[in-house]
Amino acid sequence: MTTARPPEAADPRRRVPRTDAVLAEPELRAAAGRLGRDRVKRAVTAAQQRARDGLIDPAGVAADALAALPAAATTIRPVLNASGVLLHTNLGRAPLSDAAVTALSAVAGTCDVELDLATGRRGRRGTGALDALRTAVPGADAAWVANNGAAALALVCAALASGGREIVISRGQLVEIGDGFRIPELIESTGARLRPVGTTNRTHLRDYAEAIGPDTAFLLVVHPSNFVVSGFTADVGVAELAGLGPPVVADIGSGLLTPHPRLPDEPDASSTLTAGADLVTASGDKLLGGPQAGLLLGGGQRGAELVERVRRFPLARAVRVDKLTLAALEASVTGPPTPVRAALDADPADLRARASTLAASLAADGVDASAVDTVAGVGGGGGPGVELPSAAVSLPARYADALRAGDPAVLGRVADGRCLLDLRALPARDDDVLAGAVRAVRPGV
Ligand SMILES: *Cc1c(COP(=O)(O)O)cnc(C)c1O
């Protein structure tokens, strides 16, 4: 009798725990709080089926269900950026700072985004973020924020030039900025008319001057943020255009607020306004390192009036940002250096030391890993042609696919038959996670 096994132990199907019992386990209850009960229940049902099929031990149903569930209730998955591209549009561009993440969750509930708590009346929306921008950008006398850079530019064109007024722009700046998205098409979709001047490689001040007439709404300067034109070229700076009379609007793209020593050719908002631009538009999630947003900055009295006109234009309501963006933007502008800034400023010697440490520890585990010097880039519509000295862990090329499919997913790049995990865009605190992801790749893969 003591040696006879109870019949239910012999048949694993009878030992499969009941759904209610599994769902009552603390970890699964916590998962239901994160992901919703239905989703967790489906994972439990699937795990029970695997136990019935003899694929897992019935005692492991809860653990199996948990392992199949994601960490958060979104299908968007975090990816470690080991691509060596600081601003990767496919990876959501700028990673937010801790300060921005804290600000996001602080306002996630109800908040005073548009309420004056002193009077109990409606308040002006997002003043903290707008004040932060004006403070951070010498020369900015007014600010507004739209949903993204393209929205900011479209709104300016619609508000100042719809009804067939003309926007004068150099032919060298009729650019495509990514995924088939073309600035001239965006502008014309607002009902404004383009008045291209000059040629692809050379545009002179007289070209602008000759095009200005009663229908001119403004002169537009677009920074060709993803390519460089070299050779026999000429273009006209904002300072010269400012002397011609009509307002000057500059789409600088990258959202650099003040000059950066590593990016001498990248226009920044402050210098552009100081040079005489009335309005500057830029993205919040490029070099500024904040959330997706479109900055609109006005310089001088005319610039401030233009911002006001744009802000009051009906379409502005359709492209305004929410409290989350305002909070994260304010924190990115006023808080500690953003991850993008840290990556830009990283010392190559530190990157090399990190790569050596990682490669040595992986090699000690039998991984074919070595540290190599690399060149990283800004990407995402900023600093075209800028080479940032960097360092990477070099692995056999087959690791690239396996790491991308892993958890956490890792995006490296393949060059010369090796998978390179470039460390410039990766915060140092993620090094251990990166090593773990490499170790988790099965040797045969
Ligand atoms: C990136 C960019 C845009 C578009 O900005 P989004 O924030 O991506 O909408 C517009 N103009 C220039 C010059 C850019 O670099």
C-alpha cells in the first residue's frame, strides 16, 4: 500500500491544477492586475493543455503560464539599441530620461494640465513645458508644442500661408526626410503654394529677393537633416534672409536647442533665432532627447506674434499634445542630461573599456566575442555624416537574428560577417542585460 502510487499521480492529466487555483496564486494575481484577467486566464488554459499533453509537468502550470505572459500590457516590446545609431526612428527615436519617465507617471492620473488651482478656473495649457523651452533657448520669446515636427511645420504653413499665399524656399531644400515623406508635398497639402528658387546645388540671396512679392507669406529654410551636399554649392543663411523683409521660418529638424561641440554643422534653435529667424520648428524626440513633439519657437516681437497666430489657428487644436508629452518634454528640457545627450557626449575610452569588459566576460563563457573599435552615427534626421568614435562587442553574424528575437530583444548590426553590438547608444547600466541576452542565445543557433 505504501509503495502503490495513487492513480492520479500516474496520469498527469489528473494532476493538472484547476484554473481557479492557478489564478489565485499571488504571481498570477499580480499578472492579472497588470495584464487583465482574460489574458492571464488564456495563458493558464494553454499551460494546462501543455500539461495534459505531457509537454510540461503539471506542477509547473503556473510558472509556464507566467513565462508566456509579457511584462506589460502592450504589444510594443522594449529593444536594446546596440545598433550604433543614436536616434533610430524604427526604435522610437530618443529613449526618455528617468526624469521624463517619472514625470510621465506623475501626471498619468488627473492633473492640473489646464486648470489654475489657485482660482479653480481653466488655466493655460502646458505652461511649464513652454516656459522651460523659452528659458532653455536664448532668443526664444514664445513657444508652442505640436504633436511632432511635421505637424509643427504643417501648422505654420496652414496658419500663415493657406489660401494660396506663397512660401519661398530654395530648390536645394525640397527634401524627403524619410519613408517617402516629402517636405514640399506636406507644405502643398496645407493649401499653401511653394515658390522654389535657385537650383539644387546653388541658391543666392538675389534668387530670394526676386521671388518676393505681395503674395509672399514667408521665407522657409529647411535643414536637409539626412544628407550633405558638397562640391560647388551655395546657400543663403538665415541672417541674410532676415534682412529681406518677410518673416523667416526655419525648420531645423533635430531639436538641438543650443550649439553642441560634436555637431558643428547642426543648426540649433537659439543660434537660428538669434541670427534673425522669426520662427523655428523642430522635433522633440531627436537631439533634444525628449518625447515625440513638434517645437515651435518664436523670436522677437514678430516671432511671438506669429506663434500666437499659429496657436490660435483652428488646426492647432488637431495637433496639440497631451499631458504626457508636456510633462516628459518639460522634464527632458529642465532635468539632467537626456540619454541622447549622454550617448552623444560619451567618451570613446569609456566605451572601449565597457566593450572589453563585456567581451572578456562572454569569452570566459565560451562565446566567440571580442571588443572592436567602431564608428557610430546620430541617425534619425540629425548630424548627417557625423562620425562618432565608438566600441562594440563583436560576435559571429548569426547572433544578430537570435538577439533580435530574444527577450529582451537586442538590435545590433552586421558588418563584415560579424554581429556588432555597438555601445554608444546603449546606457552603461544595460550592459549586464545585454550580456545576459547574448548568453541566452543557444550555442547551436
Ligand atoms: C525630422 C524632421 C522633420 C519631421 O519631424 P517629425 O518630428 O519626425 O515629424 C521635419 N523637418 C526636418 C528638417 C526634420 O529633420
